[in-house]
Amino acid sequence: DIDNTLLKSCKTHSLAFIKAIEQVYKVKLNWEEFKKYNLPGMTDQEIILSVLEKAGVPEKVIQEKLKVCMNKVAYFFSVLLLNEKLTLLPGVKMALEKFRKSGVFMGIVTGNLESIAWEKLKKTKIAEYFAIGAFGSDHKDRTTLVNLALKRAKNYFNHTFSLHSTYLIGDTPRDIIAGKTIGVKTIAVATGSCSRESLLQFRPDLVLNNLAESQFFDLVLN
């Protein structure tokens, strides 16, 4: 995952939603209203659909303009990002470097639209660590994205990855549920809005305060 797992979530992303939804669907939102729809772990498509369904926009209209809206979100994000600094979370760069040196294959599973995901990774200078990914522009369902990422990893690396040696790392219950549904191991990190205690309730294989903790490397590399 990206937001609140690798880097702090940014206000720019939410503002891009607000601007795009108003321009494409003529639905006005303020900051506080939008936060009610942007729940931890939701994909970008899920967020758009949630806002529009609650606003009473007909399903046919939603689907007809959905791709246009996603493109507008990506456009506004790119423009607004010029004025925002993105911050990596503790231990991230160290973990990525350690995994790369150890020969760990790494990919991204994120609800972010693909162009937004790569912009975030490039701006924080960690895009080079990830060869493949599955994104919110591919599908609205996070579990589907995990499956898609595994298929892309198999094709890209020409290697079949066993589920027991594949780890999904995220900061929300939705990440844990998606990983468990597919059958991969799950690592939850309490660097987002979900507490360590709330993450433990979903029984991931490991819960971390941040990615600098030694048990993270012990589990993945041993």
C-alpha cells in the first residue's frame, strides 16, 4: 500500500477528488463532507462511487462519466501536487533498500489511480523499488487488486509466487481482509488512522508501529 503505509497521505489527493467531482458531476463538497466518504483503505473508484451514490446521482450517469472523472482527479492531483511536500514514513527507505539487496520482489497494491500512485512514488524517490503494481484505476475492489498484482508479478518476473511467501503490507483493515481473502500473509502497520489495537482485531500475521521494527525483517527475510 502507499498512503499511510509508505508515505503520509496528502491533502492534495482529497482536493483533487472534490474539484473533479464538482466539475464532472456538478456535485459540490466541502472538506468536512468529503472526509466522511474517504474511509481508510477505500480505493479511488470506491470513494467516487460512494460520494455520488449518497448524492443521488443515477447509476447510469455515474458509469457514463466515471472514466472522465478519474482522469480529472489525476489531472487536478498533478497540478495541486506542485505545492505540496510528500513525506516518507519511518523506516520505509531502509526497508525497501534492505529488501532489494536481499532479492525480495516488490510491487504496489494501492487504491490510488495509477498515475497518482506513480507520481507519489516518484516525488518521494522510491518508484525505482517497484516494478509492477495494481491500482484503483484497474478495479474498485481491493481484493481484486491483490489478485491482479500477483498475476502481473508472475508475468513480469517470470516466477510463480507461493502464497505463504507473499506478504501484503498495509495500514487498514481493508488491506488485511484483502490479503486474507486471497491467502497471502498480511502485515499491518499502525502509521495511519487505525490504531494497533483495531488492526489486531483482524488478525494479521504481524502488526507493526512502523516499518523500522526489526520483527518486520525477521518475518519476511527468514
